[in-house]
Amino acid sequence: MMTTAQTRPIRKDHPKSVRPDHATELQAVLAAWQSATDRLQKTHETLQHEVKRLTDELEIKNRELARKNRLADLGQMASHVAHDVRNSLVPLTLYLSLLRRHLAGSPNSVALMDKIDSGFTALEAIVNDLLQFTSQRDPMWQPFDLGKLVNDVCEGLLPQLEAQGIRTELDIPAGLTLVADPEMMRRAVLNLLLNALDVMRHGGELTITGIAICHGIELEIADSGPGLGDDEPRRLFEPFFTTKDGGTGLGLAIVERMATAHGGEIIAANCAQGGAAFTIRIPNRSMETVA
Ligand code: ADP
């Protein structure tokens, strides 16, 4: 009788090696480990990059702060000097007018006096610009008629506008009221008009437009002068940027400071038909919010 040999079942697994399902698992773990390491490496690099960026930014901000502190010190010094110069100018102007009376009979002396006078006027303008620029007062809010204020400033300049043959068009709706600091606004408009006069020495068109916009007012002063140079719109508002002989480069910096003190802005652009346009935007305020 044939005995069935006790055959051992053939082992499908391999005792010495890892079971295939374990091997796959291990491979998956290794792959996950590798990808986690890669991600970690990437995160590390990103963080390093970010730390470098922030360090550079901090360094720039620190330098900017140091520059601003230096400028603030210089501003204070300039303001003291400007005060003293202005105080000394007052008696000198008086003596000059007395001297003018004494010399009235001598044409040569009168011509010399005129030259001295215009020198004094220029000096006074520089001192006033410096004082305006360095005084960082907050606006004294009150409601006023924008059209009336602009008209007053234009009337003050009428002799000069007429002498230079400048045609002025004023288009501001009656009763357009603004809550702002009228003195600061007057100064800003005057500075923009004086610049317009400077670029239209031989005549031109001055167009002043005021409108109510959503949440505020917009006042545009446009001239028919040569317009702005390519890189000028960025630099115009920098203190001391000037292309004029004897300019202080403070006029537009004062206008910008006035606009931002009111929570507004000023924009410079070239007009399509030639010339430059300066637009001041001031947001609406009610007297209750500023009281
Ligand atoms: P300043 O009049 O003393 O030069 P501003 O700050 O008022 O100082 O003006 C700075 C510069 O901006 C001027 O020197 C001029 O180059 C330019 N600028 C200002 N207004 C005009 C304008 N209406 N058209 C062309 N350029 C202008």
C-alpha cells in the first residue's frame, strides 16, 4: 500500500527575506521619509530666504529712520534760522523804505533800491517756504466755500496773470463747501498757481476745476506750459527738488504735506493737450468728526 508521503507544504514566503507586503510598506515609509525631508529642506530654504528678506528690509527701515531723524533735526534747525532771518528782515525792510524816500530824486539810486527790494522779496519767499515746510501743525478744520477761496487767491495774483498774458478759467460750482484748514488750502493753491505762472512766462491758459467726487472734492490746476519731464512726476514732491534757478524745491512738498494732513493726496500728470495738471483730492469730513 502506498503510503502517502508526508510532504511538507511548499513555503511561499522566504524566511530569510522580508515579506513582500512588509517590503512595500518599508519602501512607502522610506519614500514618505524622503519626501518629508525634501519638504523640510524646502521649508528651511524658504525660511532662510524670508529671514534674509526681512533682515534686509529692517536694515533699509533703520537707515530710513536714521535719515528721518537727521532730517527732523535739520528741519528744527532750519526753522530756528528761518525765524531769526525773518525777524531781522522786518527792520531792514523798514530802513529800506526810509532810504527809498531819501533817494527819491536820484534815478540811479532808485534803480539800485529796486534790485535790493527784489532780493529781499526773494529772501522773504525762501524764509516763508522754510517756515511753512518745517511747521508741522495739524489742520484747523472749518467749513468754507472752495470756489470763493480759489477766486480770492486768483484775484491776489491778477496783476501778474495779466502782465504775463495768462487767460484764466475758473470752473468750481457755487456753494461747493469743504471742511478743511482754509489757510493751508490757500497756501497750497497759491503754490500751485505760482508754479503755473513760472512755466507760462509768455502767456498761456490756466484752467482751475473743482468738483465734488464720491466721498470728497477734487481740485485740478492745469496750465499750458511745457509739462513735466519723464522722471519728474516721481520726484516733484521731494523736498528741495527744483529745476529753477533760485527755487527752493519746497512749494510742492508743502502742498503734498497739506494734502496728506487732510487725509488726501496730490497727483501730478501731463495733460493730453500739453501742459501739466496738479490734482488735489480731499476727503469729506463733517464738523462733528473733527470737533
Ligand atoms: P520750486 O518752485 O522752488 O522749484 P516746487 O516744489 O514748487 O519748488 O517745484 C518743484 C519743481 O517741480 C519745479 O522746479 C519744476 O521743475 C517742477 N514743476 C512744478 N510745477 C510745475 C508745472 N506747473 N509745470 C512743470 N513743472 C513744474
